[in-house]
Amino acid sequence: QVQLVESGGGLVQPGGSLRLSCAASGFAPDYYAIGWFRQAPGKEREGVSCISSSGGSTTYTDSVKGRFTISRDNAKNTVYLQMNSLTPEDTAVYYCAADRQLVGCTVVARRMDYWGKGTLVTVSS
């Protein structure tokens, strides 16, 4: 059974940092790219970042470039999203998703095969 479980969300002050984790099970990590998405209240889900199955290719949406870093540890079947210099605009439920793709990655939601249930990130003073 394929399962993606996000963790690491919480309340943080503006300018602070959080590291999200996405623990995957039920599939071989070598065959799946992983993406992080977020959905703020009243807004559509947007792609934030993704990482290829090997970890050699990454993509970031413009609003998080230079602040967020995605990485993966295939031995632990876990993908991380390090988020620095957080602003209130980063407040959202963050989801990870898996896309069976051997080369590259995408942050197009409809391409994803599996989804986690999300973890809430709140940036507020």
C-alpha cells in the first residue's frame, strides 16, 4: 500500500525556519519523483518544489527560490523541504506527492500518482 506522510509543520514567526519531511512507503523511491505543493485558505493548490528520483534535478517556484531547499534520502525513503525566511504568505497546508518519473520532475498536480494528507504551516507573529 502506497503511503506518503508529511510532518514538521507548525507555527513559526516571520523570518523563521521549518523543515518538512515526507516519509514514503509502499513503492521503490528510485522510480518516483517527489513534489511539494501547498494550498492556502481560499486559494488554489500550487506547486512549490520537486526533486527527481535520483535527487539530481530540482525545481522551485519563483516565490520560494533562494529560501526553500528540497532534498531526499532514498535509503530512508524520505524527502525534505527546508524552509527559511518564512513569511505570512507561506502559510498553507503543505502536501507531498509522488510522480512515477525516472528523469526530471514536475510540479504539475495532475501528473501526481499519490498524495499525502498534508501538514499545516502557519507563519505568524
